[in-house]
Amino acid sequence: MKPDNVIQNKSYAFSIRIIRLYQFLVDDRREYVLSKQLLRCGTSIGANIEEAVGAQSKKDFYAKLSIAYKEARETHYWIRLLADTDYINSVMKTSLLYDVEELLKIIGSIRKSLILNSKP
């Protein structure tokens, strides 16, 4: 991982946070269904970013980024749901939503610039 690749670094760090949250939800809250959904989509963001970095074409790069964006949207949903059902507190919710919204903004910006730069 390149030290200057912001989206790679942030998505990886976010995946670690999601794994730790999953462990908390399972061990301390005995929650197994919602937490598994969050684990899958929350770690998928970084995995799809990694796939995008290794893409074979600009079209493939854009497609992988689009999947990462959708996974981030889903993660946003599960965080809100876990907070609104009292599985996580408002401090955790605010912090996690800040991170996932930052990822959404970065991914969205990259996708937008790809579209703008591909027009003749």
C-alpha cells in the first residue's frame, strides 16, 4: 500500500474499525445478524478499493469504485440502524458515520473526475 494513497489508507483503517465493532457487537451485545451484515459491507469497501487499484482498465477501475461506493452506502445504513436500535451509542454512531461519509465523498469525487476526464 502506497503511503500517499488516501482512499486506500482510509478504507483499510475503516475496515479495522468495522472488524473491532463487529467483535464488540458479538462479544458484548450478543448481536449476530445485523453485525454480520455490517462486517460484510464495511470491509468490502476497502476490498473493492484494492481491486480498483489493480484494475485492468479505466472502465474496470470505475466499476470497482462504484461497488465500493454502494458498499459504503449500505454500511451507512447499518450503522444508523444499529444506533437507532441501541446496539451502539451516539458517540460511536457519530464517529463511524463521519468516517464512512468521508469515504463516500472521496469515492464520489474520484468517480466524478473519471467521468469528467473521459468526455471528449
